[in-house]
Amino acid sequence: MKKRLFFQCVYDGTDYSGWQKQPVVKTIQGVIEEKLSMLFGNQTIDIVGCGRTDAGVHALQAYFHVDLEPVFSNEQLQYKLNNMLPLAIAIGNIIDVEPKAHARFDATKRTYHYFIHQKKLPFHQNDSWFYPSELSIERMNEAAAFLLGRQDFTSFSKLHTDVNNNFCDIYNAEWKVVGDQLRFEISANRFLRNMVRAIVGTLLEVGKGNIPPEEVKLIIAKEDRGEAGCSVPAKGLFLQSLEYPYI
């Protein structure tokens, strides 16, 4: 009898076309399903991820669930699968969960980090965005405070997505200096497609002095993607962590 398992995974999305399986192109989900299928006698195996990440986005803690026959212990399965996966993808803990547990719908909190470096850092070319413009972190954090709470974030969403509404509850949004980099941290119950990258692009406009911090309130109220700033490159974005009631 199959049991439902939650897999924690880490990945470098540089050479992948995002999480979601697609024909022709290489994706994180597609590669994991391929290796799991091989491990379980080439049967078709479909996994369900905690959400989509775009091409080039990374994850330090993502989850997916799948129903599998108990052929291996969880430790054996982790070891065998990691040996089959490419270096850019790694499996962490594997845990037994209830049959109705869901990696996407049961997550209560998601946290993303976005990294920027303002001087040339050769070892961060694939996981941080080089942005040498002078910025006011104080102004960017003043603007970020207007993001908090439950609001309609249509202005920061990719157009024509398949969601019922664009309301999100943002719990935290803050810029920090971390070594040679700037890090934007944002936590919410859910995120829309392209939302974090659009928010970062808008806050950078505030940091450069192009728009006042309080204009973020007006951008949100207009519910128009054209009012917000440009989306920043994917390579600086990390899915940092998720929280579930049972993990």
C-alpha cells in the first residue's frame, strides 16, 4: 500500500526552466520525476510541489509530496535519489505524512530572499544581482512597511494567471545588509507569479529616489501591473523556507 511522503529539496535553478514540468525544456520537477521513475521500476510518478518558481530561481527549502510504495526506508530513498540527481538538486529530509497532506495547499507561511551586490563579486554571479546604483535602505524599508497586511497585490502580479484572487497576507518585508550584499526578506501566506521580483524592482526605484516611499500605497491601490517597477532578474531570488502545521 502506498504512503504519502514529504520531500524537502534544495536546488540551484540557474540551468533550469523553473520548477514546473514542461515539454522539451529541463525543469526541477521533470528531473526529479524522471529519477524517481527510474528508481521505482520505470513506473510513471507524479510529484506535487509547494509552488512554482520561475526559470533561474533557486530554493534553499522547497517541498513536494508523492505517494510511493514502501520499497525503501526514507533514509535509503534519500540516499539513492541523491546519487541519481544532478549536483544542482539535493533531497533533504523525507517524512511520512497523512494521506491528505498537501505540499502546496497546507503551507501556512512562505519566505523568499532576494540578494543584490553593489560591487563586483565573481562568486555571486549566479545567485545575486549586480546593481551598483546608490540606494537608501532606510527609504526602501519605509516603503516596504506599506506592503504589510492583507491586500490585493494585482499591481505586482504577472498578468493572466490562473488564480481566483490576488489577495496575500504579508507578514514581514525588510531590507538588510548581509556582508557584501543587500538582502530583501519577505514572508507571506502565498505569493503571486513574479510578485517578489516586481516588488523588489519597485523598492529599488524608491531606494534610488525616483519615487517616494509612500507611493507604494498608491501602486497597490491602483491594482495595475503597469504602475509598479520592472521585475528584477530571477538569479537573485531564493525560496528560503516554508512552514506547515505538521513539520
